[in-house]
Amino acid sequence: MEEAKGLIHFYFGYGKGKTTAAMGLALRACGYGKKVIIVQFLKNTQSGEIMHFSALDNVTILRGTAASRFYDDMSPEERAETALIQEKNLEKAISLVKDGGCDMLILDEAVDAYQMGLLNAEMFEDFIKNKPPELELVITGHKRENWLIREADYVTEMVKLKHPYEKGIKARKGIEF
């Protein structure tokens, strides 16, 4: 059976499930021996899926920030360093893709980093619009990005109707992270 063309997935919104859906695709691809690169923008806190994927030979993980707090709470120096980390991770992922080291690329929270000006917009947009035809590309973020909706083959908006955080229930290990 001939492999289908790689497609673009865009999961966005304020509901739970964007990263979970992306990691589910990564797990599925890994099960078939595909090489997966996961770039998590604006994240450096340990999570169950990252601990699991770190043990697999066919997964590369790129992530990090300059501080263990939200971007809005960082100092100007931490913000500048965080921007540099985001940009370098995207550049490394693109380089690995171009070298043939990737079947599926997940750019988790990339839209947030892009919309906050933490990524080279031209590089980000050009890569998506001209991705290798065989690459499966998964992109997540909170806010709608119309040009990305036009480029994507799958577009899913996660809508929050209710969330335990509204009742004061904090993120739980193994469920939210």
C-alpha cells in the first residue's frame, strides 16, 4: 500500500485536549516505527507523556523556557532568553526534517509562540506552507490563526464548556500533565 501524502493538523482553542490529541498521534506513529519530533513551545514542566516519549529511540523532544513560570510573569531577560530557546528549537526541528530524520513533526503551542512574536514569523510560515510532502505536521495553540486554517487539512477547535480549574481544582499529575 502506498503511503499517503503527509497532512497538516491544527488543534486550537481554550478547551482541554490539544496537546493530548497531538500526543495521541505521536504514540500512534511511534507504534508503527515512525520517527517523531515533538517541539513543545513555552513548556518545560515535566509531564507524563514526555517522560514516556523520552525513553523511545524514534522520538526527539525539543522544549524549554528560561524560567518555570508563565511568559507574562517572566522578567525581560527571561523573556528574551525564552524567545531564543523557542527559535532555536524550531530551527533544529526544521533541520532534522530536511535531513530526513522525521515522519511526524508536532509543534505544540507553536501558534502561541508565533502570535507572541517569539518565533521568526517568515521562517514559521514558510516552513508550514512548503513542508516536505511526506511530512505529517501537527500544530497546536490557543488562538485562531486564519492563514493556518486555510493551510491545514484537519482543523479542530477545542471549546471549553466547563473545567475543574474554575472550581479551584489544580492540574493533576497524570491527567492534565
